[in-house]
Amino acid sequence: MEPTDLTIEILKDIRDEMRGMHEEQRKTNERVDGLRTDLGDLRTELGDRISRVEHRLTETELRVATEIVAVAGAVREVRDLLREDRALRVRVDDHERRLSAVERGG
């Protein structure tokens, strides 16, 4: 069976289509490789950003804890001052009563 011109033309078309498909596949593979690279870069960048956020969060937690300790100390100082004021008020009231008694009786 001898190949006909039509058969040869069909085979050539199939060959050309296959070459075109291989070229498209090569370009697709290049795009996929580029996407992989881009995704890898983004992953690295995202990891760096997360690390920076974790670092800032830790620093913020330390600052907040330090300020809470400072506020607690200030509250204790105010409490102590109020206690002293209350104790002095009792003494002043006692002295006022004594003076009033001395003024009335004397």
C-alpha cells in the first residue's frame, strides 16, 4: 500500500500540530516554573513578615507588662497615701475635739 499525497499531508499536519502542542506545553511549563518561583518568593516574604509581626508583638507584650507593673505600683502608692491620710484625719479630729473641750472649759 503506497502512501497517498493526502495521507502524507495529514501526517504532516499531525506532525505540525504536535510540534505546536509541544511548544505550548514548553511555554506552559515555563509559566508554571515562574509561578513556583514567585510563590516561593512570596512564601519567603510572608515568613519574614510574620517573623517581624511576632517580634513586634513580643515587644508590645513586654511594654504592656512593664506598664501594668508600673500602674500596680502607682495604685499601691495611692493606697498607702490614702491610709496615711485616713490615719492623720483621725488624729486631727481627736485634736479638734480636745481643743474644743479646752476652749469651752478653760
